[in-house]
Amino acid sequence: MKRKLALLCSFTILCLISLFGCDPIYPIGNIKVSRIGSIPVGETVDVEILYPNTGGSIVFGWEEQNIIIVSGDDVISISGLAITGIKAGTAVIQVCAKTVISEEAQKQGYEAKVYSIEIKVKVIGN
């Protein structure tokens, strides 16, 4: 009985070590954006991207950060990572960033991955 219990415990510990010892290839999670409050008409706000845990073993950084207006292109305008309120209303934007991966990973068949998030932006009148 003691032998079976010892073998079971050993096997369980070995399984846990192998599961927790694996390195993720890509970062776990998705990008986030620092909180954007209501934007007054005529004001410009810079969007700060918060990247997920960069523990991915093939990811060295981020590139091609951009903002796409999903709806409300008459409410806001975009320049780089800055949002300017044009008129009162609500717009939806998509913030994207692409991973930079190693040449070795590319040779192994891995591709850069795009992370994104959609958020609502409220523009208030003066």
C-alpha cells in the first residue's frame, strides 16, 4: 500500500513539474489600454498600450501599434496613438499591436501574432 501511494505521489509530482515547466511560445493574455475617460471636443488623448506578460519564448517585442476606428469616425480622429474628439458622441476603436519574433522562430514556421482589443470612447461637448 505504501509503495502504491509513493508511486502515485511521484507520478503526480512528475506530471505537475512537466506541466508547469513548459514555456509559453506566445505571451498569455491580450493587450489592454490604460483607462480613457471622456474626451472633451477638441482635446487630444494619447493611448497607452499595456502589453500582456511577455514571457513568450519567441517574442522579443512589439511593432505596428495602431488604432482603427470601428464606428464613429465622425466623432473622433486618430493620429498615430492619439485620439482627438471632433464632436459629442461615442466611438468604438480597435487597438492593435503585432509581436516581433526571432528569425529562428520564423524558420521553424512560427508567425508574428496580432493582439488587439476594442474599446468605447466617449466624446463630450463643451
